[in-house]
Amino acid sequence: MRAEGVRRKASGNLASLPPGTTASIVAIETPDAVRRQLLSLGVFEGVRIRVLRRAPLGGAILVAVGSSEYALGREIASRIRVATG
């Protein structure tokens, strides 16, 4: 949960963040089936997510959620809205 009065700087989507950036998920704009799969991995609104690596040529993005690491396709990552700060 976010504390009242705490402001976050909007950053756009997860696919646009450089490696090493940590952000909070503010919205997931995917079809329901993809959303359910992300939820089962612990990827949902309010969670802190860190970009570890980006594959070249539009490949997957490696992210960390808690102590787990996942590779997300760039299309899915572009539909996850995040805020840094």
C-alpha cells in the first residue's frame, strides 16, 4: 500500500525502463488470461519491480519481483505501467 501524500513520478511502461531501475507497478493493461498469469507470479499493482537486463533486438526483459526473477516479453512489458520514485 502507498502512504497518503507520497508522490510517485510517472515513468510510462516497464519496457521503457533502463536496466537497474526499480519502479512500482501502477497498472497492468493486458488481456485477462495474461493478467491472471502475471498475478500468479506476484506481478500486480503496487508491487516493486526491478529491471535487471534487456535482451537485444527487441527480446525479453529480465525483471526481479522480490527474490524471484522472470523474463517478460517486450509486448507484455510495454503494457505494464510503472512509476519510479
